[in-house]
Amino acid sequence: MSAVTDLLRTVRIKVGLLADHRVSGLDVNVDVDGGVARLSGTVQSEEQKQTAEEIAASIEGVVEIENDIVVASSEERTESLEEGGACFGY
């Protein structure tokens, strides 16, 4: 598979994440290499993690998904907000 094809798959996944209201696409990093999509970042729920994986799986040519997304605990989300960090999900 070519690097250009993998780049197109990466962009398609990212656009899908940004368009879906169930997951914050800004919190998920995407890299596709050889048709293998690697997802990373931090989300606020297991549902968001699963949604990101489903979006990646829906892209033609993605043959495998490595979902390394971390679900932040409620304590971590509270600390982030108290420190003036970004609000998850927006």
C-alpha cells in the first residue's frame, strides 16, 4: 500500500471523527500504515473509544485497528478542568 493511500485513509478517519457528535475528534490521534489504523489519545468514556474504533473500521481499506485510546477517569477529567485544560467532548 502506498503512503498516499494510507494518508487518505488517515484523513477519512479523522474527518469521520470530527463529524460524529459522539466522540471528540480533536482528542483522538490517527495514523494509518499499511492499512493498519492506530488510534490514540484520551476520551471521556468507553463508548467514545468504541465509537472511534467503529468509525475507523468503516473506512475502506482499513484491515486492522490498534485502539490505544485511553479512557480518562472522572478524577483525571476534574483535574484537567481545574487546571484550565480543555473540556473533553467539545
